[in-house]
Amino acid sequence: MKGPGRRILIGFAGLMSLLLAAAAAMPGGVELRLTPIEGREPFLALILDAGERFTIRYYHSVENAPIWETHSVDESGAIYIEEERYVKFGAGMGKMPGVGRMVRRGSYEVIEDMHHPVGNFVLRIGSPGVDHTLLWRERTVNLSELAPHRAFRFTATPVSRLYRIYRTLLPHPGVKHLSAG
């Protein structure tokens, strides 16, 4: 190709390269990964917006009552616990001095406004019946059904806009485990 057509093609390629470079440099949110502590590949990876929340729901092993622990991630990948909600107080539960405030919401005791940093953490998944379940964007995955007795490291890492687009087009294989509400 010669002449003006070639210049247009080169200009277009340059523009596309510039757009890709910009997308690679722009923040695209945070990837939350659940990785088995005995492995290197994530079991599940989700792209969250900065400040977005996810919840871990399970049944207390002694009280057999549901508990919801709501977390958030910030733009740097720091994980915070934001709220704990439960029907009745059980062993190992309760308010930390100076963190959040206790309120009553219907039949639930709630510690809200916690915004307490927890960083990366490990969760040992309980048996079916404990039903450790991840809730995110009105979708759920029951980890106790898929991986009972395994320990997972929860980590969050900032990602670029380009990576977010990639994961939108080609979701992590573990996303197939998520089901609607």
C-alpha cells in the first residue's frame, strides 16, 4: 500500500496504540482473588469497583444461626470489614471497642460503620451446612459446596482499565460458579 492509504493506516495504528496504552495506564478497579493457600491459581477472581462491597455469609458452628460479614475494597486493594449482622450473639462474635456501632435492624444485631482494615485474609471453608457463601452484585457462590475444608486467601489488587476490559470479555473461569441471587 502506498500514498494516502498507507498514512491513514499508520495513523490509525498509532491512534489504537495510544488508546491501548491509555487504557493500560488508567485505573480499572480491583481484582478480588480467592486462592487456595496450597495453590497459586485463583479459584475465583472478580473485578470490583473501588469502594464496592462483597459479603461472606455462613452459619455459626455452635449457634447454627446465620452471620453476614460485609467487606469493601479500596482503590489500592486494601480490604476492610464494614459490617457484621447476625440473629443472635455467638461464641467469637461481638463488638471491638472503638470499631463501628451496634444497632438493631428488625430481628438482627448489626455492627455497622466499622470500616476496619483486615487486609488480605485466610478463610477456612466449612462443611456443607456451614454454607460459607460469597455474595457479590446479587450473585452467590456457596464455597462450602464447592470446596469444603479448604483454606482460601482473599486478596485484592488494583488493575488497569485494559485488564478490566479483558476480564469483561473473558471472565475468570471461576465466575461460572456464581449464580443469581
